Amino acid sequence: MKREEEGRTHVSLYVRAMAKWLALALVTGCCCGVVGTLFHVGVERATELRTAHPWLLWCLPAAGLVIVAFYKLTRTEGQGTNDIIEAVHHGRPLSPWLLPAIFLGTILTHLCGGSAGREGAALQMGGTIGRCTGTLFNLDDRDLRTAVMAGMAAFFSALFGTPLAATVFAMMVISIGVVYHVAFIPCLTASLVSYWISLQLGVAPTRFTVEAPPLEQLMMLRVAVLAVGCALASVLLCRTLHFAEHRMKQYLPNAWIRVAAGGCAVIALTYLCGTRDYNGAGMDVIAAAVEQGTARPEAFLLKILFTAVTLSAGFKGGEVVPSFFAGAAFGCVAGPLLGIPAGFGAALGLVSVFCGATNCPLASIFLAIELFGDGGLLYYALACGISYMLSGYNGLYSSQTILYSKLKAQYINVRTNAYHAGEPVDPFRSADGETEKGD
């Protein structure tokens, strides 16, 4: 009799937990789907206006001042994607004002020609929505962290139309080496709900047409070589962004002066380059690289430069789409040099640089499947694996934790962008100083 009562109690626990997460995911997915659609439409309209009225570029410094003012007014100055990650790591609270702040800041950045993506805003807005929803459900501290991940996944899915990649990314980007399995059902459900809502509201999912070559040994070798170059490109991207951020704050500590100077620098760079390909997100350049196999040789370097200046100055947006741009442009140019079709090289470059910059190989593989189809799956997997390992411990998000070494099965528990992430200088010497003996 006692065992039967215990069994009923355990079943009740699972049923209540499932009901709780499904209800949370439904509300979070609906909110993220609606807000994500509004955000997507806002960015698209801002891009169209900037294209139709090139003079808007000259308003970039003024737009930066408005962004700084709004962040100061809402007391969200200095908050960003790293704070979303910290909310999962340590349960830190998130201000609800972060949502309108990053929404307005990203729209203004795109409207006036700043070089940035949109997924950084997606993770911040999604995480904020998830946290607020969890608070309404009166969840405890640990469950609130899962709610933040569900919001991140849902908003990412609404913008890009990649629910599976969004789910895995939200579960893995926080701590590399640990998968928060408890978050799978809420993240996946919220992603699917937001994806369905965005489709119903007219947001077309991001998809590219690319043909993968037949599977063969020589092509595998060529892809591996390209992946090495993509790993280096991801390191260059991450280090340039962090270097620019630190130097801008060091030499221009005043936020008002920094954003105005950064806006003027973007204007000057635009006219020096003689093209506006590097303003905004640059999705048209990515599409041309993947589907038409065309990209300028210097495009990936200039996109990194434009993005570093824009974000370090205080404009808002994200770093993932710029990593797509840099990877696609690099792969499109380097691929044919190795005997890889330009379009397929661009697709490989896109997911490989993304993988190296975010340290999420499985999410990158799922992203490749949802963006390009499952043709060439083993090529994408090989490229992501090599890029993940050779990119070292660099990353877009300094709050991201890497729990296990990329060189051996060794627990290190360090933040990204730490110098060699605590790896011993002597590869035969363990972290505690003891020499490892061979057989």
C-alpha cells in the first residue's frame, strides 16, 4: 500500500512538472512569437528605409545619442547578452526595461546604417520575456533560469525560423560541456510555438538553396582545410570585437562622446569603402555568397571592422549575423581556391565561423540542416568539429563558461576569452601540476 502511494506521488510530480513547463512554454512562445515578429518587421522596414534614403547614414551619431539616453533613462546601461547568460549561471535578475531598450536601440542602429545583427537583441528580449513569464508563474530560482533559456530559444526561433537549432543553442551556449536537459521540453515547445506564430504573421523562415557535392575523401580533406581557415576567422572576429570594446571604453570613457565618435567612424568607413554592403545586417550579401557564389575577397575583414566599431561605440544589435556574414564571405572566396564550389564553401564558412565564435558545435550542425538542408551533413559536421577545436577558448560571450578542455578529458571550468583557458603549458602536465605518465 505504501509503495502504491509513493508511486502515485512520483507520477503526480512528473505530471505537474510537465504541465508547468508546457504552460510556461506556451505563454513564453506566444509572447516571443508576437514580439519577435514585430521586431523582425521593424528591422526589415528600417533596412528598407535606409536603402531608399541613403542620407539616413548621416543620422547615425544622433541615433547613438538617443540610444545612450534611453539606456540611461531605463537604467539598463551596460546590460547585454552576457547579463542574460549570467541570469542562467547565477540567477541574477533582469530588468523588464531591457526589452524596450534593446528593441529601440537595434531598430535605430539598423535604420541609420550601423553594422550589427539582430540575434543579440533576440537573446536579450527572449531571456527577459522568459524571466518575466517565470516570475508570473511564481517559479523558484532554478526554474527561473530554465525559463530564461526557453525565452532565448523562442525568440531566436521566431527570427530565424530554426526551432531545433534555437533549442540546442539555448541549452548549450551557457556552459560548454553541459547540456541542461531539463530545459529541452520548455525550450523546444516555446521554439515551436513562436515559430508557428511568426509563420502565421508572415515572417518567412531563413532558408538558402545550396547544392552539396557528393561525399568523397578528397572533398573531405578540402573541407577540413577550409575549416582550419574558418577557425582562424572566428578567432579574428572575437578578438577584434573584444579588443575594440576595451580600447573604446579606455580611450573614450564618456558614453555620449564614444557613441558619437563611433557613428562618425562608421560614416567615414562607408565612404572610404565606396559601398554600403557592410551597413546593417548584410543578409543580402550572405544570400549572394551562398546562392550565387559571389563575394568580395576583402568582405569578411571589412564586416568584422564595421561591426567592431559599431558595437564597441555603444550601438545595439548582435554579433551572430556578422559572424554569418564573415563566414559566408570567407568561405565563398577561400572555397574555390581549395576546389570547393563557392556557394557550398560559403555555407560551410557560415556555420563554421558561427561554431568557432559561439563554441556550440551541435547547435551549428542543426543550424546547417535547417538553413541548407541535410545534404552535405557530414561535411558540415566535420567543418564544425574542426572549427570548434581550433578556435581555442575565444568566444563572443565572455560570460560563457567552458567546463572541459578542448585538448583532453579534463575539467577546467573557465570563462571564454581567458588566456588559454587554464590549459597547462606542458601538454603532459595536468592542471594540478602533476606529470602524467604514459603506458
